[in-house]
Amino acid sequence: MLIIGVLSVAAVPQYTGMMHRYRIDAAAKRLKTDLKTVQTDAVTSSQTRSIVFEPAEVSYDIAESGQLRQERRVDLSAPPFHLTRMEVFSNDPDLEGELNEVEFSAYGYADHKFSIRLELGRESRLVTVESRGTEANIISVSE
């Protein structure tokens, strides 16, 4: 019985770390997919589309396409992600500081280079977007 108790105590931190990695990876993939969706929508509609970030709320809004111009909020602090922090910043030398909105042109180009840092516990991921690129790259920056 004592051996089972000791093994259980040793396994809990590993399980927690595994869950944090799973959740933050899922959030980074969701963000990448949503960025690609906004970009694709801009190209197919031949109109500028944007995504608005709310770092304090660890969420972002996506303007839905179609006749009903509604926004869809994605809350990364809620289940299943449970993220604790999100930071959005420009990688453009001409534009410094935090960023709240990113636009994709009708050609699918972001209006500038930017990165989004996601955090949960000791885990973090960095999603970067190039202004002339067609892919959002997920870079692991944990430990």
C-alpha cells in the first residue's frame, strides 16, 4: 500500500505536465487553424478580414463571413484549453509593442509580421505569422 502511495505522488506532477503540454498544443493548433481560416476567407471573399485579440481575457474574436456579420469569440482560458496568458506583439521593426488587431488582405497577406505567445504553467508556445507568408508557424519555446 505504501509503495502505491509513493508511486502515485511521483506520477501526479508528470501527469499535470503532460496535460499542460496537451492543452497548450491544442490551443496553438486551434489558433493556427483560425488564422488560416481568416486568411482563406479574405482570399475567397476578395475582402480584408481581421482577427481581434483580447490578451487580458486570453481570447480573440473572428469576424464570420457571409450575410450575417457576426463575431465568434474563442476563449483560450476556458475548457478545454485553460490557458493562463496570451501576449500578441509585432515583429515589424516599424511597429513596436502590443497588437490587438491583425488584418489579412484580399490576397491573404497579413498587414504585418506578428507573434502570439500562449502560456499555461511552465509551458509556452509561440505562433508566428509572416506578412507575406501563407502559413502560421508554431514554434515551441518551452523550457
